[in-house]
Amino acid sequence: IGILLVVTGHIFNGISSKIIFLFHMPLFFVIGGILYKPSTDKNFFTKKIVALLIPYCAFLIILYSKTIIAKIVILVHKTDLKSLIELLQTIGQAIYGGRYLQHWTGVFWFVTCFFVTQQVFHILYKKCNKTTLFFILICSMIISYINSLYYPQIFFPQNINVVFAALPFFGMGYYFKDININNYITLAISINIFSIYLISQGYNISYNMKSSVYGIPCLSIILASAAIITLIGISQVFMKLPIIKDLLILLGQASMLIMYLHQPIQLSIVSIGIKDEWTRLIASSVIPLILHY
């Protein structure tokens, strides 16, 4: 469901996209926290590099090569200093990653940010008691808002500064394991209605993590959390419906490939003149699914 929301948010415009951008990226960090298992395995770091960073580098090289080759062709034809500088800038931006990655690779910031968030939480969990960890997560949230409100122009390589905003959601996901979500569904749905009202009235409450724009301080986190709790409740209902359950599991297993490829696919479809949103949504979900299997 999460990856379908990502694809939908990048294709559709209007109120639906604004609603999705309130919570769809925080959702993935919450899921990361839910799935996190405390481990004394010394290979935790290495295993996550293999699982996350190697695919990241492979897909970045494959998809960014189009832009770099275009710059090389221009340099060969013009052979001037300006073309050389543009080529070096393009390569530098690919290495720096994060917010510099746009279009085909626009979603890649998530992978490196998620990797660092996961590693930082793992270290904190092993070194700190619950009270200290909770305090650190609160401080992390405050730092993220300082970055967003007062120093929005500052962003680190691979969007590592977004880790400050991601850590509280990752921690929230981990502590969700001890909570019966169903007790809070009614309250969460009520808050969702309030969120939709705010969006319809033009309030910018979106939690846009890539751009370090975190909406209304504290309020947007509450609204995003309510949407995530509701989505967990919806997921529990879907898991009781065999056909829908099986389809969602298939999509879930292919979610990383859908993440890497949905933008190149849907933007390529637009470039040949097909702008229908549903066509792009289906193609950018089904083609990666087929490639995955």
C-alpha cells in the first residue's frame, strides 16, 4: 500500500497528492521501526550495505548514465570549459545525492537516508535506556525543525540531515509493537478528517522529507501519525481478504524495484505523449513487478 501511495503521489495532482505527501514517507520509516529487530549481530552494518546501498549504487549508475552521457556528448561536440564544468557538476551531484537527485532518480534520497536512520537507531538502542532514547528522539525532531524553519538551504550529502526528521518516526514504529493500534483507530480517523479539512482550506501540512519541509511544527507529525495508524488498521482488514492480501503481498515484495523504476517508467510514458494518470500508475507498478519476478 505504501509503495502504491508513493507512485500515486508522483503521478496525480491536487488534493489526493497533498494528502499522500502528508504521511507517505514517514510511513516507510515507521515500517522500518516496526520491522527492526534488536540484534547483537556484528554484521548488521554489512548486511544493510548489501541490502540497501549496493542496489542504490547499481540503479544510480544505470539511471543516471543517461544524463552523464548526454553531457559527455555535448562536451565532445563543443569541447569548451563550460561543457566540462557542467559534466563535472552532473557527476558531483550524482555522488552528493540527496536533494540533487531529480526526475528519474528523484526518490533515491530515501535509500541512503533510511540506511543511516536504521544504523543510528540501532546504535542508540544498544547504548541507551528507553528514557534516554526517547529524549534523543525528541531532540532529533527539534533539530529537524530548526533545519527546516531557519536553515532550509542546508542539506548534507545523501540527505543525511533528514535523518533528524526520520528518527522519531522510526522510533515510533518500534514502540508501536507494544501498542494495540485498534484502540486508536477511531481517534485517528477523526484526526484524518481534520487533516483533509486543513488541506482543502489551503494549509500546507505536508511532511515533505526530501525537501526538509515538515509542515506545521508538531501538528504535522500528529496528523501524519494518525494517517499511518489508520493505514495499519486498513492493512489488517485487507489481510483478511485472500485475493487482495495476495496481490498486496506481491506488490510489497517488489516494492524496492517499484521505487527505483516507477519514475523512469512514468516520465518516459509522458515523454511519448501519454499523460493519462491511470495508464502511468498501472504501467509504473506492473512493469517493475514483472521485472522483479
